Amino acid sequence: MKRVFTILLGLLLAASLLTACASQEALQDGYYTAQASEFSHGWKEYITILVKGGNIVSVEYNAENASGFIKSWDNTYMRTMLHANGTYPNAYTRYYANQLLEGQGEGGIDAITGATSSHGSFQILAQAVLEQARKGDSSIVFVDTAH
């Protein structure tokens, strides 16, 4: 049941993203963060964007553990994931962040094989952080990203 809800939520967010593209409100200047509300496999993902002049000028996408250690800095995890999945956090986090930056929140985000779970979380977090930027609300928004 939770999986069905998550799929429906993802579709709803994707539809709202497409609708928002047609009538996108201006992004307000400032820093904005969307963070997963819960840890998943020991990590809590987040996106932080910086908007200047109504444009996204930087995007950080990553995850941290309970002690605040950043996932893309974990070399042991990187080696394990690269061997098992063909990608690793430092690669896919930069890839997804770059797509958001280049598309300015208006384009789709292509998934990387081996990081599809993070792709789903990224899309949910991206939608939430863009909404914060449209409202000019710099408080951290916590989002359910469970798949």
C-alpha cells in the first residue's frame, strides 16, 4: 500500500512539475533547502539551491548520516556501490544536481542506472525546494521521500 501511495505521489509531483513549467512563477533570490523527513539506509538526502536574479546558480544534492557525515565522502560506501551498481554517490549526486541547474527546474531529470532510488528521491526533493524558492520561504522543508 505504501509503495502504491509513493508511486501515486511521484506521478502527482511529476504532473505538477509539468504544469508548473507552463506557468512557472519567478524564483525568489536566496538559499533554499528540502530534506528527507526520514533516514533511508542510514542516510538522509537533501537539496540546497542558491537563486540569484531569479535563476538557480548552484545546486547541492547529497545525503548525510546521523552524525552529519556526507555520503559522497564515504570512500568505503563508494567502492561498494560502484562495484555493485556501476555508479556511486559522488557521481550521481553531481549528475542530478547539474541537470536541475541546467534545466532551471523546468526540464526532466534523467535517471542513472544504479541510482534509480536516489533519482526518485531527487525528483521529490527538487519539486519541494523549487516550491520554497517560488514562495521565497528559506526555511528547510522536510519531505517524505520513502519509496
